[in-house]
Amino acid sequence: MNITTPAENYTKETTPNKRTYKNLRKAFLFLLPSLLLTIVAVYNTGKADDEKKRLEFTTTCEEISSKISARLHAHAEMLRGSAALFATTEGVSRGQWKAFFNASKIERNLPGIQGLGYAIIIPKKDLQKHIVTIKNQGYPDYTIKPFGEREIYSSIIYLEPFTERNLRAFGYDMLTEPSRRKAMELARDSDVAALSGKVILLQETKQEIQTGTLMYVPVYRNGMPINTIEERRNAIIGWVYSPYRMNDLMNGILGNLNNTKLKELQLKLYDDSLSNATLIYESKIDNSKKVNDLPSQTLSLPLNFHSKNWVISFSEYSNPTNYFKSDAFIVAFSGLLINIFLFILFITLINTKRNALIIASKLTSDLKENESKLNAILDNSFDAIAVHIDGFCIMCNIAALKLFGFANKEMIIGHPIINVIAKSEQTRIQDYIFKRINGIDAPFVYATKGIKTDGHIFDLEVSLSTFYHSNKQHILVILRDISERLQAEAKIVSLATRYQSLLQMASDGIHILNDQGQIVEVNNSFCKMLGYTREEMLRLNVADWDNQWYYEELQAKLKELISSGGLFQTRHRRKDGSIIDVEINGIGIKLDNQNYVYASARDITERKKLENELKEYTHQLKRSNDDLENFAYVASHDLRAPLNVAIKILDLLDNGTEEATSSNKLEYIRMAKKTMNQMSGLIKDLLDYSRIGTNQEGFSEVNITETIEYLKQVLKDKITQSSARIIVHELPLIYANKTLINELFLNLLNNALTYHNKNEVEIEIGCTEEKEAYKFYVKDNGIGIQEKDFEKIFLIFKRLHTQSEYAGTGIGLALCKRIVDTHKGEIWVESTFGQGSTFYFTIKKFHQ
Ligand code: ADP
């Protein structure tokens, strides 16, 4: 039966495109009711919005309307108050009228009023008298306008403020104009404040003409009855009135209304009916507020004032930007946002589910793949692997079957794992398993004995590790047949032992160095050669014992040996500091891909010594030969010279010639004796010279201070003769041939005492210590030597003076040179001719 997981079903069911389409459809279906709900909410909020606007608009209109009405009534009251002035006072003078106007502060309290006037009624019979009276009041041009004969006249006689525009109305008969007359008559007959219809006031100039209206309040003669129309008509004497320029009036009324409301509102005032002819006021509107010519809301309200019917028309031009601030817009916007959010959420949820299923499906297939991989790895492993719980095997690989000879896995799985261990080892292995399970310190790898199904016992390596799975401790066992390895190891051990004994038995110092010169193996001979223990040697580097080369040179030498090998000589420093000469035979070898130098060292100190001695003997032999040659030369020339002289003298004596008289015979014999003595000195010096051997026999510690003291005694007479002052500085003990050193200093001191031409001879003897030798000097203030003769004087028989100048044999300095040579030193002179000479010589500190 083929079982599939829901995740697999999911992935198999549909193609990705179809699935996406399906999910989108689901999301839109989910979105639809929500969208509908938003639309309904927006619609309702819009309606409520409109209603609210309507209400606000109506309230504003009514507020304005009642404001206008209240102001008109206030004007009426003011006029009534003015009229009352005539009821209480017998006639009102112009001055009183003016004072009343000023005191009332009408312009401030009722802004927009054009003035406060009084028009008097004049019957036809009193016309002239009236004109004269007024003229006499100081207005000579006064007359009643318009001219013409009429039964009854009226004239504006007071009008405050009596300035500018208002002066033009002075003397005007308002009864002549029908609209004004109608209002005047209504006021008279009904005893009310009456408004005229639309008029152009006399005060208007040609500029900025405004529509006007007037309000009249009747003034009745004081004390007359005014109960009926008839009585009122009889009692009337004039009118108190106010002219209004409509714009000024309305600005005065609306001036303190909320400006923002008015900005979007246009107000028109009609007298009686709505027509252009009856339009008495039109408010200005900010054109930028007007989106188009059509108002968003309109309302007309009637305004009744004592039989006068005004109609106020309101139009609102609302600001389009207000739409975005409206509740409907906010609801629409929020609703849309919520819908989008819900849509995304829904899609995400669907996707999350889908992704979860895909991941689950992938994990399942990964798991299967891993499982098969694991099985493949296990079965391809060369090592036998088994897992067991509580001592029973739960899984194993093919190598495990092969190792023990099982035919199939069932033969192991479910059985105790200990069965594969040889009986003799089972207790030990049980103990080992116990320790590993309980974390007690035990080796990871254990060598034991395994048993095959055919009973064959073999060497087995077991390694155990534990791990937890599903809360159960599992033991992973890796088993390996190590029979072959053990055999190979045994072979290696035996080979290694053989190699070690060969190495140790060798008389040459064998050592193996890595490519850095570090010692990795060494035999006893080499340890002995250098005086170290084996342990000490294994910590050393070739630079620690080689005394010939610097570290860098040694590294180069190692490289050279690794690449091409070589035989060479060097010097090694032993642990005790002594130096030995060695001959190294080295070759490069490669072990485990690493370069090493296999070196065999042979101590050749003895051989070297013999070689050096041989060289020295050869050298001495050569010198002896040279000396012999010189001796022959001396014998033939220098020795012959005094001999010839002696022969000649003897010839003279023997021939018995006249010259050989008895008196000069004695002289000849003295001369011959002197010559013989000179020859004897020469032969003695020659003998001394030839005696100086080159071997170093008779070397011992010599105290030079004592030597000088002794010589000062020997040369006492000569020192006294030349009044010499000898300064002796601190002088060392040296290792030398005492007799020869005596001879050396004797010759130098003798010369210093000889070669001078003054009475005060000064000789200085001193020594400075150098690295490997002592440097002595004998300094005098004698005649000095020219530079060209500095070397010559050390040759045998070389003299710079004749016998008569300074007596000598010419052997002294040659002798000195030979003595210094014997001590492996050097001798030389430094001098300033005529001032003195300093003879230097060195004597080595150690002699071998
Ligand atoms: P000798 O003194 O017997 O002549 P030397 O070998 O001692 O022979 O000296 C060689 C020559 O070196 C001398 O003849 C002398 O001319 C010169 N000489 C040696 N010592 C001195 C000195 N201290 N001052 C000047 N000249 C010297």
C-alpha cells in the first residue's frame, strides 16, 4: 500500500499556478462582504455628514436673519427715543438735536447708520414763513426741494451729522418721492417705525453708489390724541428718520459675525420679492471659495418689519477640500485600509499554511534521503558498526555481518552484542561497556578477542560511544579486525629494534636532524662524542654544538645536504666547552613526507693534530733548509772576512818582510787577536741562532718582571756607562721558553743601550693585553731607524752601521725574530729617525 503524507498530497494535488489562483479567489471571496460593509458605512456617514452641514447652514442663516431683525428693531427703538424728545420738549432746536445726537453715540452703538434726521411738515400757507425762519437761522440758500406747488410740504431741517453727504439732503421734501412717502404715511397712520422701499439716497455721490432705505418714526404734536388714524393724521408734525446706505448698514450688522461662516456664504436681501429690481443688498464672497457658480446649499428666509417684507436669500459655496476632512472620507479611507490589511493577512495565512506544508514535505523527503544515505554510509563502511540498547543489538551494517560470518542481519539484531566476544574476554568487555555507559574513565578503543560463527578467535578492536535518541541511551559500537595490523606492528617493532641496535652499535656519531636542524634521533656514540646524555641531545639543535658556522649558514648547509648530501669537515663544541674537529657524512632522507638529514660524525681531532704537526715539521724543515742556506752564505762571506784579515796578518808575520818589524809585530798580533775575537763572537752568535729550535719544549710560566730585573743586573755596566734610566711598567706572567725570552729581551735592551748618541738614555718597557696575545714593547730615545730599513734589520747579518760606528754582528734582531716565531708571535719596529725606536713583539697567550 502506498501511503502519502498530507504534505505530499498537497504538493501533488495542484500545479503552483492553479494553487495561487485558488488562494486568490478565496481571499477575494473573504474580502467581498467586508468591502460591502465599508460601502454601506461610507454611504451612511456621508448622509449624516450632509445632514450635519444642512443643519449648520440653516442655523447660521437663522442666526443672521435674527441679527438683522434685532438690529432693525434697535434702530426703530433709537428713532422712537429721538421722537420722544419732541414729546417732552416744546420745540427742539437745531443745537439740541445735535447735542442729542452726539450724546446718543448712535454711530458707535448702531454702526451703518447714515444719520439721524428730522423732517417737518409744512402746510402750503406757512411755506414762505418757514423758509424765512430757516434762512434766518443762518442758511441764506435754504429752500425746499424739489420746487413746485403742493398742498403740503415736508422738509428735512435737521440731519446729524450735518456735514458732507448729509448737507445735500437739507431742505429735501421726502413726500415727493413715492417710496419714501409710502413709508412716511405708514409710520404716520400706524404710529410705527416704517421702512421705505429701495431708494437711492440723496447723499449718494456719483461714486460707489449704494442702494438705500430709510426708517421713519412719526412725531405727533404734543398733547394731541393719536388713537385713530384720523387723530394721528391731525396730530402729525413731522418724522424722525434715519437714512441707511444698505452696504454700510449690513456691514455694521454682520461685522461681528463669525467670519469663517460668512466666507463660504452669500447673502442677498430683497425688498418684497426675489428679483433683481428688488435686490437691496448683496454680500461679497471670496471668489476663491467658489468652486463653481452653483451653491452647495441655499435658503430663503422672510424678514417682516412693520408691514415691510424683506426676503433674505442665503447661498453656501462649500470648500472642496472639506471633503477629505469629512467623516465619510475618513470612514472610506479607514475601511479601505482595514480591507487591504485583512486581504494581506488572509493571503499570508494561506501562504504560511502552504509553506508549512511544503517545508513538511521537504523535511519528509530529506529525512528519507538522509536515512538512505545513512544506510549507504553504514553499509559502505569497512568497519563493522552496530548499535545496541540495554545490551541488545538494534541495528548493524554489512561489514558487521562479514566480520563475524553472519548470513543476515536477523542473526545479530535482537541478540546480545556480547555474543560476538570470545568467552575469555566477555567479563572484561562487560566491565568496559559498564564504564563507558556510566561515564567512568575508560579508553575509547579497546583491544580484545572476537569470535566468528565458525568458532575462530581473532584480534578485535572495539570502540564504544554513547548517544541519546528518543530519551534512550544508545551505544554505538565500532568493531575492527586488527589481526593483520598487530602482525604488521610486531614486524615493525622487530625491525625497529634491529635498526636501533645497529644505530647504537656504530662507532661513528649518528644523528638524524629535521630540516630545521633539530635532532630527532641520535646514537650513543654521538652523545659520547659531545658529552651529552641522550635526553639532553634530543633537545638540541645543530646550532647548539656546531662551532664553525652561524645559524643561517647551518640552515643553508642542511638544505644542501637534503638535496645532494655531502662530506665535509667542521668543528663541534662539546658540553664542557672543548672543541673537536669532526668529519660529517650527511645525506637527505624523506620520512612521512618530511625532509631529514641522516648524518654520521667522526671525531678527527687526533688526525687534525697529526696533520698540523706534520705541517709544522715541514715548515720547520723548510726553515732549517733556509737557515742552512743562510749559514752557508755567512760561512762563505762574513766568516771569511775576519778570517781573510787574520790570514793576511799571519802572512805578513810569516814572510818576515821589512814591515814585520818587532814593533809592529805586536800590533799585528793584537789585530789578529781582535779579528779572532770578533770571529769568535760571530761564531757564538751563530751558534745561539742555530740552537733556537722550533719545538716548544721547555715551555713554562715566565715572570717577565723578574726577567727584566735579572737582565738589568747582567747589563749593569752598560747601563751605568750610558747613564740609562729604565722604566718598567707592569708586566705579565706568560707561558714561554724562559731562556729564549731572556735572550729576546737581552738583545732588545742591549741594542737600546747601544744605538744612541746622548748621555741620558731612557728606555721604557711595557705590555698591553690583546685578545689572544700579550703585546710587549721596548722603547728607546736613541738614534732611530729609517722606515726603509724597518724590515731589513731583522735579517741575519744585516747591519746599518760599520763596526767603527757601532760594534755588532748583525745577528741580534734575527735571533729575536726567530724566538718570537717560536712563540707564534710577531715582531716589528716603529721609529722616528733621530728620535728613537720602539720594538714591538707579541707572545700568544696559550700554547698547545
Ligand atoms: P747588531 O746589533 O749586532 O749589529 P742587530 O741584529 O742586533 O745586530 O741589529 C741590526 C742593526 O739594527 C744594527 O746594526 C743597528 O743598525 C740597527 N739597530 C738595532 N737596534 C737598534 C736601536 N735600538 N736603535 C737604532 N738602531 C738599531
